[in-house]
Amino acid sequence: MTGPSTDPEALRERAHAALLTARDRTILLTTSVDDSELTAQHSPLMSPLVWDLAHIGNQEEQWLLRAVAGRDAMRPEIDPLYDAFEHPRSERPSLPLLAPSEARGYAAEVRGRALDVLEKTPLHGSPLTDAGFAFGMIAQHEQQHDETMLITHQLRSGPTALTAPDPAPPGAPFTGPAEVLVPGGPFTMGTSTEPWALDNERPAHHRLVPPFFIDTTPVTNAAYQRFIEDGGYEETRWWAPAGWAMVRRNGLAAPLFWHREGGQWLRRHFGTVEQVPPDEPVLHVSWYEADAYARWAGRRLPSEEEWEKAARHDPVADRSMRYPWGDADPTPERANLGQRHLRPAPAGSYPAGESPLGVRQLIGDVWEWTSSGFLPYPGFAAFPYREYSDVFFGGDYKVLRGGAFSVDAVACRGTFRNWDHPVRRQIFSGFRTARDASPDVAGAAL
């Protein structure tokens, strides 16, 4: 597997570009609404946007200015305010947070100093600086909070604040097979070579996966509507017990933001109401909803290792790639990433991004729930701090893979792992289904 250049100057340019791209997006997300909207809490599930803005700056200061450059703290008194583990989201509006103008000024001052550190720091000699890891980590951190802020934009009420062009139509509707056989056998999961991979993606290790079938594309809104119309939310047999309790407790009957009016399904989408697009991958469903749909369809969710094998393994070359299409970085022709659009592309889009077996949209468009809990890989070592991954292992979290239109390429790889509680619906989550392959079918395909 080949990856990004290891030339120090190429790495420096890559880090510089990643930091600037993230900051441009942060500015867009925090200047498209007025200050009163920045300080408001639009949902108890989310922080005020101004908290995310200053938190981005504080993390950058702690890691790039203090840890890498050894500089004194600029404003040590605010560290506790922006410690995500010290204050849950529900408490953050009541904290003495920096006002919007102060938060902007602080983040900008930190960024100016951080770019100076990047220019002068040798990208070798310590785990934090090797291959520019700390700079890549901070770019990923900012993009992850940008995605969180985009979720807040979707949850807020009021007129549209963000606009973007729709994805280009795929041309002719997708007419490929509904599912693809992934042959059984070993493959390499995770990575030990991707320079900016985070700790939970490491180390590379071998997994033996039996043959299975996986959907060629994510499940669409039209397919999910059939589940609804067949009484999917009314039949306890499709649901895990905790999922059925969630449905009954909250009176759920459709994905988040959907409602029925005049005989059709509508949804609220970044401040506008639109008819639910039938060909788009379903969005804003919890793990429990994805699992129930899969049971109703006579299928199941893929495990995390199945998903990664479908997304990375080249059966001809017998190797794991960085992405479904190979080792080259994502481009707009291959995947819907980076908030270039504010919606998934129709199912079957991006033929240039399909895997060697013909599976499409494994990267971008929607996060995909898997059946797997969030656990460490064999040989896992927390780095550079336990709170990124280690403290989350072993809870009720379910793993999501593949990224969404809301995710920047710097924070999305074939090995990248996301996780969340199975009840979460506000995230940009969808899914695809899988089923076991009988040995005779699998053998005939080899």
C-alpha cells in the first residue's frame, strides 16, 4: 500500500493545506448566523456553536503551541471551560464562555502562531512530530467539530443559513446488481503505515472473514419507506428490545426530521422543507432503526470487519488499499465529502469510487452503521491521549464507517472508525445491509 508522500516539505504543505481548509469551513459555519445563534443551544444534544469555535482553538493551542513547540499557555484559565470531559454538552451554555468576538480572536491568534510552528518544526524526532502527526491530528479534530457544528445547523430552527450545490446527477439511473459477493478469506484490517491515522485505526492486523453478500449501494429513502409502509415501526419482532423501547417511548414512526403531509413524506433539511428524495441514501436513522430494517428485509447489518474488507480488499492483488478505488486521495469524482454538498448523492453515484468488486459509495455520502461494538484492535496503544478512544471502548457504542457528505477527506479513510450510541439520530447516518453466503455459492464464485 502506498500513501501520502513522506517527504518533509510535501508533508508540511499537506498539513498547511489541511489546516487552512478546516479553518475556512469553521469560519463559514460560524459567520453564516448571527452572534445570538452562536451562543444559543439549539439542542440539548449539542454545544453552542461558540463553544465549538473556542474549543477548536484551545485544542490547537494545547497540542501545537504547548506540546509541540513548548510554549507557555496563552490563556490557561479557559482550559477547564473547553474540556469536553469536564463539562457535558447540556452544561456548556451556563459556563462563562468566551463571547463570539473573543472566541474568533483567540482561535485566529492561535492559528497564526501554529502556522509559524509548522513552518519551523522538523517533522521527525518524536511521535507527535513524525510525519507531521500532531498537525494532521489537529486538522482532523477541527474538521470533526465542523461536522458537529453542521449537525447543529441541521437541528437549529429558522431560515436557511447554509447553501451548497446539489451533487451532480449520476446520469442514467444505477442498474447494477443489488448486492455483491465478497469472497471469504484473510485480509489486513487497520493500518500501521497511514501517517495521520488515529490510535483506534492501529495497528494493522489479519482478520479471517467468511464469504458474505453486501449491498452494492446504501439503503435508499424509497426502500426505507417500504419498511415504514409495511408497519416496520409497529412490529416488535423487528426490533432489539432497547430499540423497541426507544420507539414506544418517543412515538417514532420515521427517520428524524421526516413527517407525513398530504399523502407524501416531507423532511426538514437545513432550514427548508422538501419532499423526501426517493433515490438518496436514507439519513438520520439510529442503529436500532438500521438493525430493524435489516431484520425486516431478511438481512443484517455488516460487521465492521466485513465493511472494511468490502471497502479495502483487492482480491486480485490480495492486498488492502487506502480507499475502495485504490491508494490515491479522494477527489470529487470519487466521493461526496467535505461539505461540497449538503446532501448525499443518489444511490449508485460515483462509479469512479467503486471497489474492485463493484461496491459503490463506501466512502462519503452517509456514515454507515455496522453491527459491531467499538473495541480496540489487538495491540492497541492509546496515543496521544486516552480520551480520544480508550475511554469509549466497551460501552454500548456501535461503529460507523465510511464518512458522509459532512466529513472532510482528512478525517475519512478506509480505516477510519467512528462510533456513537445506538439511539443517535441527529448524526448523518445511514446504512447498507449484508447476508451470509452459503459455502456452495461462495465456492462457485471463486
